[in-house]
Amino acid sequence: MKYPDFTEQHQSLMARNLTPALFTQLQDVVTTNGFTLLDLVNSGLVNPDSDIGVYACDTESYQCFAPLFDPIISQYHGFDENSVHITNLNPEDIDINDPDPSNKYIVSTRIRVGRNLAEMPLGPAITQSQRDDVEAQTVAALTKVSGSLSGHYFALSAMSDEIKAQLIDDHFLFKAGDRFFEAAGLNRDWPAGRGIYHNHDKTFLVWVNEEDHLRIISMQAGGNITQVFTRLTRALAELEQHLNFAFTPHLGYISSCPTNLGTAMRASVHIKLPCLGQDMAAFSTITQAFNLQIRGIHGEHSASEGHVYDISNRRRLGVTEVECVQDLYDGVVALIAQEKVLEQLATSEVEHDRGRPSTT
């Protein structure tokens, strides 16, 4: 194994931190699951435009390759190797109400977390039989959830065209992973061992064996963030009675991508902001002040459609779930307030223009 041929296009955190000396130090390290440094960094090598450039294969990876992971985690999360992650999933600790009760601005609210089973390798290193086992354990656990969480599981490999079309219409169906996943080994054996669960109301959803073993999602139309978070925490409590999720006191919930460590939570709203969207500098200033990020409605690197933006928490590690949700609420309140100011200014300008004498 030789030191990678990094180009000027390789600007990921991996490329910035993997020095020749560090490469020499780690090049012969192999985890219990057979994961090597090359496996770790391959996605970032193949895709020069990667932001992070590394994927872990198991919890052990974060210890074996700590000299590379630690600075990446520190630079992304502002979290050092001596810090401890604390979790808090208690909805009663959130000081919020519906920031948009008239539903004028917020189209929908969605909160998801990633979870991986403690006894299994992560997606980049998992075998087909292990992935099938993850699916079987998860489906068994989902049959035990109660009340409004009850629903049906649909295996991708056995999905009918009718069900597939419906799930696409509902924007539920995940597809074969992108090129970053492909280079990380996350697309292997597609679509075996993968599937989607949703409740009858379609407000609770679980993706099985996409990037993480589980992506657990709570969502609904409108801006009632408390309802969405409460449903999610209830689902997690029920699933944790039957599944053991990978967690460490230092890194919190373990994921293959280091950006999802800690809470592994992405709390988001789709929000319509036509005025603020014309002043992206002011838009960004507000989101940055509340530790939020702006995306298009189809995810990272996508564009806004109909002046609708996806706003979500950026912080995940070193903060609690409650803090992530509070960040979202506080930031959304500020965004709506500024949008209202800009609406009034736009209305005043129109009225002023109407009052001007004609020059023709």
C-alpha cells in the first residue's frame, strides 16, 4: 500500500489530515472485522469532492484509527478525544410550542436518528448474512411496537410494483446508495436485507440497512415539532426493549459516517421563505447563529423548489437531542420573524410605487 495520490480537488477532512507520517503509522492496522486504512478512506479517494472522506466499519474502527478519526471529529463537531457525550431524549425538557400554528411557512417537520446494532459490523463491512440478521431482528422488534406506531414492513427484494409506486409517491422509498456509498462498500448485495417500515398514519418510518442499520424517522405535515419529537422518543424507547444499539460514552450512538456520531439526529423542517431566500447572506447569518444548515428539499447539494428550504441542526456530537431540537425551534422562530419583516418591507414598497405619479 502506498500513500494516496491526492490531487488539488481532494479537500476532504480526510485528505487534509492523512499525512505521509500518519499513513505509515496506520497502513498495517486491521480491525477484527478485517477493515484496513484503505477501506476507511476509499470513498474519499474515489470521490475527490467528498467533504469528510472516511467511513468506519465498526465501533472498533474509531479506536484503531483514532489518530485519523480524532482530528476529523474535532474539526467537524468541535469535540475532542477527552470529551463525553450526553444523551437526553426527554420531550418535557424542550421549551417550545408550534412556531407556525397557521402553517403559512412550515410545510412539514421530520426528525430522524441513525442506529446500528451493537453486535454487528457497520454497513461498509457487514456481510450479506449479517445484514439479513439485522433485518430479521429489526422486523421482529417492529412487530412489537404498539398503538399508533403499528404498521407494516416492506422488503425491497419482495416489493410489488404497486407498493413501490406508492412508496415513491410518499417520498419514502430509498434507492441504491450514491457514489459515495458505492466506494464505501455500502451498496453491496443490493437490495437483499433492506426494506422500509411505516405506521398506518405514515408518520413513523424505519429504513432498514440503508446507510445505518436503522434510520428511525418521525414526521408530519406542519410545524408541531414537539409532536414529532415525542413520537420519535416513544418509538426509540419501544425498540430499545428488543434491540441493543451501539453506543459509547465518548462518541454516543455509533454510525459509519463520523458526521452522525453522538445523537445521530437530524431534526428538520421544510419551510417556505421566498423573501429571505433572496438574501442568502442574511439567511445564512441566522442559521449559523442557531447551529443550523440550509439544504434544498431533496437533500444535500440540491436546490430549493418553490422557495422551500430544508433547515436542520448541524450539531450532533457533544450536544443532547433536546438541544438539537431546541436549536431547530429557536432558529425557525428567528427565520419566520425575519421573513415577516421582509414581507412587510416588500408590501410597503409596492404600495409606495402605486402611489407615485406616472411619468408617461
